Amino acid sequence: MDTLGLYAFGLPDVQYHFRGLDPNAVVSHAYNVAYYQFEYDAPIESGHTVDGIDPAVQWTCRYESALIQPAREVLDIAPGEYAAGNRE
């Protein structure tokens, strides 16, 4: 899942690949992170963490290539134990 649209403003979109989470909760999380990135000119850097859906759990962020088109750099958020796929 990704936000697909922030790149039009010169900002990275937010991407998640996950399993076992409510997609609606992930959409809400993505909206909040995307809004923060937009409002504060993309302050999240690779290696930073953000609160997960459960604020007591931190999710790691890093920049990587988007999994879907268009090709672009995205901020990938790894949702801890719910992460799916490989991250290099």
C-alpha cells in the first residue's frame, strides 16, 4: 500500500508492505504520516521510527524504491512483526 501523490509535490510517498493488519487502520496511519511529511517538508529520515498503530510500538522507516508504478523513491514503513516481504 502506498499514498501515491506526494511525489507530485516533490515529496516522498509513504509505503507499507504488511500482513495481518486491518487495512483501514494502515490507511489511517499512512494518511497521518503523509500529512506530517507534507506539513513539515519531509523531516523523517531513513532509520527514524514512528509510532505504529499501537503508539507503544515503534515502526522503522527508510527510503527505498516504490513497489508499484510510477517508479519513485518512497518512505517505507516497516510495521514490525506485521511486515511482509524482504527489505534489503
